[in-house]
Amino acid sequence: MISEDLLSTLSELANVLQTQRTLGGALANIAEAATTSVPRCDAASVALSLSGRPVTASATARVALELDVVQYDLHHGPCLTTFRRAEALRLDLVGLEAQMPHFAVAARRRGVVAVMSVPAIWGQETIATLNIYSRTGTFDESAEAVAAVLATQVTIAVSRSPEFAAARDVVEQAQRDADDLSDVSVATGMLMANQSCTAEQASGLLRQAAEHDERTIVEVAQRIIRQHRAT
């Protein structure tokens, strides 16, 4: 059952979110609400998934941001596990060195003894996580229940945000550009090996083939790679 305090917090949060014009502002308010409504929450953050890459969109304290970044650097931790499994995770960091040694050490250095990560799910996708950090004790089921309610607010805020859609488009285009550049680089190397030519000469061959076939250099590079793999 939702407590009167939580109902009051949600009511206040709903009023605030209606006046927010940016996604960042909305997420900041949700994270701040976690620090007042989730038992033993000392810091909170909201991490968004942009084309599978986590990025912290809001944090109530430096420690939350730092521990989010630690996980991104390690490619491991409760936030990333929640993204992958789409389920809430509560961890007591005491004795967790065997499972997440580097993260556990980083957290305890900052005085954090427990962490909880709850997914914000939109359709079949985890689009964000609400990450809760404690310096005072572990999280129980009641704390998780409150965090889950707030995670739903994250889903609503993100799903309605044109900023999120635009950010995803930018990241996806950047990834496509990087993939295209990689294909051109690979094809150039193949031509250098097969034609015994320099990188400049190989680039010239790619340009000539693209002009002759009325294709882009990327399309020609991808064709060369396919032909090489087929032999």
C-alpha cells in the first residue's frame, strides 16, 4: 500500500513535472523526490539508454554521478545489470567484492554501503534506470516499491520528451557514421594488400570505382568487403 507521505510526494511531483519544459528538469525533480521518499536514499541518479549506451541525465549528488561513471568505465555494475535484465536490483555492498570487486571498492571508498537500481520500461525496452545510493543502510522491499513508482514517472517523462528522441537520433547517426568510416578503412586496407599500393592510391581506387558505378564510397567499400569475405 502506498503511504500518505508517498502520495503527497507524488502529487507534488506531478504538479512540478507539469511545469517542466525540459527532460533534464523533469528527471532532476524525480531524482530529488527519491532522496525524500525512498527510505535510506542518500543520493540518486537517472541514467538514460541512448542506442544501448548509458548516460547519466540527472544526479542529486556528486557521489551518484561518480559511481554511475565508474560503472560505465568498467562496463559492469548494478545500473548496467538492470539495463540488461530489465529488473530491479538491490545490493548490500558489504561482502560483494567477489561479484563486483572494482565497483564495490569504489562505492565503499565513497562511504556507500548499498545500492539499488530500478528499470524504467517503455514497451519492451528499458529506456532508463533510477539508481539509488545509501550511506546509512540497505534497501528493503518497501524501498524498492517506492523506487518503482518513481521509475514509472521516469518512463512517462522520457517517453513524452522530444529531446530524448532527438538525442537518440544524433547518437544513432554518429554510430552509423563511425561504422561507415570503419568500412572505408577496412576496404582501403584490403586494396593496399591486394593491389600492393599505398593508402593514398587505395583511396583513389575507391573514389574512381564510386564515380564509375555512381555509388558512394561507403557502398563501394562495403561491396569490396563482401567480395573479400565470399572468397
